[in-house]
Amino acid sequence: MSNTRSKRQSGQFVAPGDPIGVIEEFTPGQGTYVDQGIIHANVSGRTLLDLKNKTVTVFPFVPGARVPRVGSIVTGQVMSLQNKTAVIRVFKIGKEYLSGVFSGLLYISDVSRSYIDTIGDACKPGDIIRAKVISLKNRTYHLSTADKDLGILHGYCSQCGQALERRRYRTSCPQCGRIEKRRTAPDYGQANF
């Protein structure tokens, strides 16, 4: 990163991934993320360098554009399962739907406070899931469903594709009768998407 005067002014255009400072000089603000000590833009927009408070923020060009932050509760769809990881396509932050999508990873160790044998015991591709963003490493949102209000909101039978119904601690398919394991949220089956 150059120390030229032009790099120290607010209002510079940045795109996602552009370096805009280092953590030794600035505290990262909204619209930024940190990778190996370098603060990068997380959205396309203009920078605001607050030299008095030593913070750097990126204001998005799209008004109201939102990105998940650590601690955000997000809703998404399970796209695929890989070994001990589920890939989630995030489409909602809190109660607001996004105009774009973000990808997140749910590791088996972050699914539940109790032991889970495989990631497939918690979710399957196509399921709608509520999770919490627990970290942002290497430009990837890392998610967790370990809190009591998090988990699968809607699950689908891996045999016939029918929406699963919750029966006590398991889910079952009303069409083919298959019983499947899921890490369900307390309000499973109540929300519409």
C-alpha cells in the first residue's frame, strides 16, 4: 500500500477486495474486512478515512446495500455438502432480503454443541437454514447453528424431494415415510420463503 497523499483522502472509489489500509493505522469499519493485517473493501463504494478516530469505512454505491458481519443472523439455502462442510448461499440478513447473494461455510464442528457424526446429519442440499456469522476469514463467511434459535427452517426429503415434517426430534417425509436427521430450528416449518 502506497503512502501517497491521494491514498489518504476520503472519497476514493474501491471495489471488493481492494486494499485500503492496514490494521496498525486504522480500525476497520462497515464495508471492510481484514486479511493478513490489511484492510480491504468488502463492497464497491467510496472510502471514508476518519484520521481523528483512525477508522476506515466503505460506503456502498447501492443505497442500503448490506453485507453480513460477524454476529449477523443470516438465512440461506444449503447448496452442497463436502466432507465435513456445508456450502450455504446466504440470501437474507436478519429480516431483510438481499439483492445479491453471499456464500458461507458451515463446518461440522459449528453445527451443534453436541457431537454430530456427519454434516449430512445436520442438513442436506436444498434445505433452508438460519445461521450466525461467527467469523470472516479469507473472504469467506463462517457460519454456526449451535445457538438454540438456529438450524434448519425447511428441509426436503433426500429421496423424493417432498417438504419434511418435524416429528419430535426427527423429520419425516409425509409422502414416502422416510425419516431423516436434521439440526432443526425451534420454528421449523413456520416461515415462508
